[in-house]
Amino acid sequence: MKLRQRQVDFRDRCVAALDERGNTLGVAPTGAGKTVMLSAITGHYIQQGANALIIQHRDELVDQNRRTFEAVNPRATIGLFTADRKEWGYNATFAMIQTLARAGNLEDMPAFDVVTIDEGHHAAADSYLKTIDTAMKRNPNTKLLLVTATPNRGDKKTLRGVVDNVADQITLKELIEARLLVRPRTLVLDIGVREELRGVKKRANDFDMSAVEAIMDKSVLNDRVVEEWGKVAGDRQTVVFCSTVLHAQHVAEAFRSAGIRAAAVWADMGDASRRETLEAYDRGEIQVIANVAVLTEGWDHQPTSCVILLRPSSYQSTMIQMIGRGLRLVDPERYPGVRKDDCIVMDFGTSILMHGSIEQDINLEGKGAKDCPECASTVPAQCAECPICGYEWPKPEPEEDEPTLLPAGDGEDAAPSVLHDFVMTEIDLLADSPFRYENLFDGLVCIATALDAWVAVVSYYGRWHALGGGRMIGVKYLADNSDRFVAMAAADDFLRIHGDSDVGNKAKRWMSQPCSDKQREHLGLSPFEAIGVTKYQAACRLEWKFNERLIRRLLENSMRMAA
């Protein structure tokens, strides 16, 4: 598996921090390929003869992370330490923290050169601290790597004392610019309660949600939310974040009263009932799902293309988590016929006005580091909030020419309604990719090959479709989008995973060598027509020729599914 350049940068920065300081935290949101990067960093040390312990907190993560690790490090030996299997002595051991942290198991744990913790914000919990302490006693030179999307915990426990630096932080903005997440369209709506919400007091971890409920949970306001949603997102699957259980239930009732299939989920409802509700939402039987504090993290539903915020967020990280639920691209194999080009974010509270929208996050590329005045940890220079202790740097006063909220109506007092400050930087994936894409049919088809696999991006009925195939894979439909570069990103990732990145490298000699006689014959070219055609160009044309019929069939099926 070949890493994207941003993943390579993340790996190299974490390795440099581990070599210099012995510990580090890397922050990467959903869509960045966190497990791939975690595997690459750990694999770097295994290649040097180290042994590694990789810790997870859920059973499904053990299997998921192990499979990704194997793809990134195919030569490493792997053991498991779970309730069913207790294996030591391998290059890498994947462990469940609940099993590992038991006293008898910790006593038997051997020394490790590297300890890697997925969802690293959990490392402040007692079970993790005991495990880390045991590892350090066994080997004082153990390198400690934490990787997470959400470093700041709701219980206010910080990572101070666990790690003392942040090697890198990938932002949602970077992923959106790279077409690895969809673009958010952010709407800020004032339904007459903004000033009241600004008066709500903070408690230990968040705003006083009972006070928010008293302001927001009124039938007239819930009906207005449904009305405004219907104007801009009435055909979209939607997740709503509410202040309390009653608020979530009443919001769901308001949607149902308007004829919308809606339901609510919350922490204390039965596991079976919550699972059935979420499965119904996943099947498309429910259009709107209201929740309180259960879908903020650890839940992904790719077709969700609208997020409604009916509660303020005291932390920007919480706001970004909620908005992130709607930014995932759609896998066409999992959700055939579902199309998603963007995500509408409707904020009826004060979160975006308080923190600034995620579009305003600063790209950290090459910006250096700074020390947190609260915990003295070293973090990337453009962090607005310390990922280790939660300290928030004062926000600079906006310049006069900075983008502002535009009023919804006429007059100076009109309520702000739409954020117009998003600037999308187009990433040239053709230049960034390690593979060379060849244009066919005046650019209507872009195709690349890496010997073991190939990809094609095809313009068909006004949309761009990505398809890929290989010797042991068959031909697969990968993605479609109105944006060519989103389809290109899906194709490029497929080729990185399934292709031979060395053979497909742009710098390889076959990229410029004349096509062979056999290639020329298969393409039906005369010696004169073959002048200037390289081996690589011929290989791309042959991939299209051999697979065109099946590609056309998959394209026609995708259009029927979407109809």
C-alpha cells in the first residue's frame, strides 16, 4: 500500500518526534487514513528490528486495525491479545485494553520497543496509564505513540503527563481540499433565541444543557426548524444534535408531524432499540435522526448529507465532531444509487459564530511549532486549542477585509444566515499522484495502470465515475461525483492499495519507451500510427479495450440505480 503524500508527512513528523522525545501525539480526523498512518509509523520501527504493542478499546477495532496493518506491513508477524487469544513474541501484538490491563495479564506482558494507542485520547484512563507504566518499567526506552481524531476528552482529563508534544495535526480543511471529504455548506440561522443562548452558563464540561433546553425546546421553534430544513435540505438524510433527551424526542415529533420519517436516539435507551433505530436509518427507512450525545463520535453514516446543530458547543472540537458526521464520501458498493456532493450544516445555535466554521481552520503545513502556556507541551504552531490539555489560545481580532457573515434579509439588523467565507483550493491530483493518468477520447476518460491494477475516471451523463480492476479483483465501481477530482481521489486510493506502486511510478523507464510490437498489434496500429506511443500509453489503452464492455455495463447500472 502506497501512502498519500500528506500521510507520508504525518508519518515522518511522528517518527521524528518519537526519535527526539520518546513520545508523541498525532491528530487525524475521519477520512485521513488514521489507521494507515498508525501502521506506517509502527512499521517503520519494526523494520529496524523493534517489537510493538498496538492497543485498542473495542473488539471491532482489533480486527480492523490488524487487517490494515497487514496491508501496510505485509512482512510483519502479528499476534493477538484478546479474551480468546493471548499471544506474545510477534513483531506486532494487537491487544484489547480491557483484557491487557488485568493484573495477571500485565504481569506477564513482555518488554516492547514501541507502544501505539489507537483513539489515543483514552490514554488518560486508569487502565491505559497502568499499561503504559508497566511497559516503561519493562523498557524505559519504549517509544509511546498516541493517534486520535479527538484529543480533548469530555471528562476534562488531559493527556498532560502521558505525552509532551503533538507531532502533527491534519485538519478537516485539508481533507476537504483534497476531495477526501465532501464540502460543507454552512448556514447560520437565528430564530430569535441567539441572545438568550449567549447567556447560558458553562458547567464543568459543557454548557448547561437544561438551560439550553428551556430556550430551544419549544414547539413553535421546533416547527420553525422543520420549516427551514425543508427549504434547503428536505430531500436529505439528516442528523440533528439536541440539548437533552426530551429535546431530541420533541424535535423528532415535530418532523413526524410534518410527514417526515424521524426518530430519536439517546444514551439511556435500550441497546437493542437504539441499534434497530440506527439500522432503520442506515437502510433509509428513517430520514431524520435526532440524538443527544450518542452520535457525536464513533458513528458514521456515509449518506448523511445534512447536519443540524440545535445546541451550542463549548469546545470547537465537539462542533467539528458533530459536523464531521456528514462529511464522509459515499461508497457506491455499500450504498448503490446514493449520490452525495456536499453536506448542508444548519446551525440554529451559536457554535459556528463562537468558534468560526471548520472552513476557517488553518492548514498546518510547514508552520512550525509552539509551546502551550498551560502544560508546556510542544504543538503545531497553528493549533487554536492544545490537543493535550485543552488550553485555547486567544482568537485574533478579525481584519477589516476578512470574510463575514452576510445578512439574510434587508437592513442593518437582518439576522446573519449564510457563511460565505469558504474558499476551495483545487488540488491537482494528476500532479500529486505517483501514477501517470492518460487522457482518452478528448479527456472524457482518464486511465492509469500499475501492472497489478488499473483505474479509469469516466465522464458519463454529466457526472464523473471512478472504476478500477485487477488480476485478482475483477472490475469494481468505486465512486461517482459531479466533481472530477473527487472521483480521481477514489481512483487514486484504489490504485495505491491494489497496484504495484513501483511499476506504476511516473519516473519508471517504461513511461517513455516505445510500445512493443505485441502492444501495437493488439491495438491495431500500423508502424506509422504507433510513432510516439509509449509502452505505458499502450498499456492504458489496452486496459480500456479489454475492459470497456464491463465498464459500460457498470456505468449503465449506476445510472439505473440513481434513477
